[in-house]
Amino acid sequence: MVLSAADRIAVGFVAACALSIALHPPSDPKQVLLLILSISAYVAARGIPGAMQEHAFVIVTGLIVGAGAIVVAAAIDPDGFKPQIFGFAHGAVQLATLQALLVFALVCSRLHLALVALATALPLMVFAAAQVRFALALLLVSLMLGALVAPPGLRRRLVTIAAVAILAVLAGAFARKAATLENLRLSAETLHLRLAPAVAQPVQIPGEMSLRLPAPGCPEVNLNNSLDIRKRLYAEAFALLPSAGLTGIGLGRFAELSCITTEVHNSLLHVALEIGWPAGILLAALIVVVASSLYPLARRRSEALFALLALSFAVLLSCASGSISQDIFLFLMIGYAAGVARGDQAAPQ
């Protein structure tokens, strides 16, 4: 098989990762295995263009999202903050990510718009009530970006579903008013924004949400404030970036150096810092090449529009909370989008 431009860039990225790991062996070999598994998702998805819009995929995904939304709704504690799904604090986020793929597939399908709106609104209300924020916000951003690219018929569907999604998220957030106001207050605190007195008043959520949980290594950081955490992580990462050089500081090393002892929460920054500048440039180039090859196709083909929506969402999500050694979703969508672009370009016009 002849390698596409994206495939050649992906090979270069793998070589950069291998060189960095050889020169800076990680203390935890599990990080290497997870990175290999994540990158393998590119290869796996590269060979299944169009599969995510097949009826079987949409039906199975819809059943999982529907069942998951019921579980999340049942797990929401009015006196708590984020629900625990089978003991997993980020279960609602993972289900919301899958819901995004379902929404993209449905909006690019021929299913009646009312059914698409229903399948979009109900789970989103539940996930918003569960205080899922980044994934839902980025879903909305992806829909609006897609509306700028889509042909007129699909553009109307995207705008309509985006409006439905906004209303559903607002309804879900209002259903958990105390938790939502606390999140707004914490975000405003980090961004140094002034809120109305009724909103700025601290809310004590019983049983789970401390007003302030300081990080052991840097007590000025509130571990109950995700923006506060990211602000500190990005500051530390950019301070270390000049020393990363060609091969990085080593996979998994940032978490050992950070006062919060966690990853950067941004896959592109993570790669540039721990694997090296060339690897970061190659990953960014891979995303740009795939997206640019999809762009003209998405203006006339629903399959390409779906791939572009999913890729945009995956990239945005990886920049908000990604960890390169565990970002299977990012590589999955890059590979899938590359396969759709290659297939469309090879297809007779």
C-alpha cells in the first residue's frame, strides 16, 4: 500500500517517540505500553473509513449512551458533586465523549431531525447535570465549526442540533444549580472575573465538595478547581519547554516534576515537552494535514463532514485534558479521518 502524506508524518512521529524513549527510558514501562496502544489506534482506524456511520455502529453507540445516561442519572447525588460511575469519577465524561460521536453521526445521517434532536437532548441534559463541562462545551464548539464548513442542507441540521444541545446543557446545568454555581465561582476565581454577588457567594456542597482542597506540593492551587489545576500545569510545562530540546525530558517525567504530580492535560504540549519539539511539530503537522485534506471534501460529502467534526472534537478535547500516552481517542480519530480523506480522494468523482 502506498503511504499517504499523513501516514509518512505518522511514521516520523513514531520514530521520534522511539528515539526519545531510547534516550530517556521512563521509570514506569507501563507508559510506553500505553503510548504504543494509543498510536496503534491510528493504524486500526485508518483501515475502517466510513465504519462510524454504519447503522450497526450508530445503533450500538446509541444503546451504550442511552444505558450510560440512565446509570449516570441514577448516580447523581443531590448533595454531592460529580457522580461516581461504578467507582469511576470520570465515567460521565467518557460517556459524553461517546455521545459526541453519536451526535455527529446522526446529524450527518438522513434520520429525521426531530429524532436526532431527541437523541441529542436527553443524554446531554443528564451529562450536564453530572457537571461534565469541557466535553460538552467542545461538542458545541465542534458543531458550530462544522456549520461553517457544511453544505446548506447539513448546515441547517448542524445549527438546529447545536441550538438543541445548548438548551439541553443549560437545562441540565440548572437542574443542579448549586453545583453549577460553584463551578462558575471557581472558574471566575481562576480567571479573575467578577460575578454578581448572588453567584459569587461560595456554596458548600454537603458530603463531598470542600470549599478549598489545596495541592500538597503547591497549596495555592485548589484541587477542586479544574481550571486552577490547568493554569498551574500549563505554567509549569511552558517553563520547562525550553529545556525539552530535540528528544524531550522523558515520557512520564513531567508528573514527577510537577507540584500537582499529574500530567500536563494537553496532548500537544505533553508531546513537545516529554518527547521533544520535533515530535510535537510532527503531531501538529499530522493533524493539520489530515484536517486540510478533509476540508474540501466536507463541503460536499456527509462522510467527510462527520470525520472532520469528530477530528475537531478529538483535537480540542486532547488540548483540554489529553495525556499522550493515554489519548487513544485522539489517534483513533486522526486515523479514521485520514482513512476517510484517502478513500474520498481515491473515489471517482
